Amino acid sequence: MGKGSTIEGMEPFPDPPEARRRIGLFANVTFRPALPEDQPGVRRLAALDSSRTPPGPYLLAEVNGTLRAAYSLIDDSVVADPFSPTADLVELLADHVRRARLAGAR
């Protein structure tokens, strides 16, 4: 992600540097659409977050290969691992979704 991130149909854009710094300069952060086999992981995050499992589909955030947050593309709700620093990760997820929606509206 250091060179920027893309969502289908979008040009790469730079990551907000302050959020990248707080997540960890050397962390490998991946955003990807959820697959059916990710549902147990999303349910696990919801349980850890003391939340209901949000409606899918989701955009997932993984840090160093570990699922840390899931963003519902239906109602914009988020579940995240409360035992990891995820506030900035959720901010980046929301920014990705917002940019993708803006690009799709063009």
C-alpha cells in the first residue's frame, strides 16, 4: 500500500500519511472484498467488538495477514478487533469506500 491503494475502477491514490504512520509504517495492510469463507472471521470480529454481525457484503482490512476490521457496504457499519489499534484502519476503510462511491457516481 505504500504507493497508494486502488479499488476496482479507481486510480491509485496516496494513503493519508498520518493514518499510515499510526497503523505502522512497516505493517502490510490489505483491503479486499470479503469472500463467503470470510463470514466466520467477520462473526468473530463482531463478537470481539460486542456488536451484531453487520449485513454483507463487506470490505475487509487485514494487517500482516490477520483480519482486523470489516466494513459493511450495505449500512456502513464496522466491526473491528478491539484488542488491536484499529481506529486508523477503520478511517482508511471508510475513505476507500467513500472514494469508490464517488468514482462510481461519475
